[in-house]
Amino acid sequence: MPAHSRSCESKAKKGGSSGQQLQIHHYYNATPKDEKKSVKTGKNSITSCGVEFVVQDGRAFNLLQSSGFFRLAKQTFDIGRRISSSTNIDIEGLLPTPTTVTKSMQING
């Protein structure tokens, strides 16, 4: 380890480097404009699906603002983050059936 430290010190002196590690922004520079566009596109998609959900299933519009729906959406996003984007997700297999929900309520309730 001491030899490594001396090597780094000599390279820093020769190269004029500050010895600081470069940040990710040195290699990749995402602009706030790109991020805002992605967020807006995502929000528009979610809004459209939310409207279809409440209309097709005859639900109240404020369902999309309930704490239970927030937890469901958060869990869905977390699972999506863990699963590779190249994997085709079987959403019907992922969501619980009414029987599973009933049994879970009986066990936890």
C-alpha cells in the first residue's frame, strides 16, 4: 500500500492532477431540459392510463390520490426498477387474484 501511495503522489505531481476523482458529470452531462421532458412524458402516460382505469372500472377519480394507491404504485415502480428492462413482465401473473387478497386480509386482519 505505501508503494501505491507513493506512485499516486508522483503521478499527481507529474501530471498536474489535483488527485480528485472525476465526477459522473465529467463523462455524462444530462441537461435539466432532458430530465424535465422525460418526467413530463412519463406523467402524461400515467395520467392517460389513470383516466382509462377510473373510467373503464367505474372508480372514483380521487382513487388515484389515495394512500393505498400510492403504496401500490410505489411498489410497482420499485419492482420495475429491480427487473431488467429487457424482461417482458407478465403483469397478470404479478398482480394478486381476488382470492389471494381475501386470504391475505383474513391472515393479516
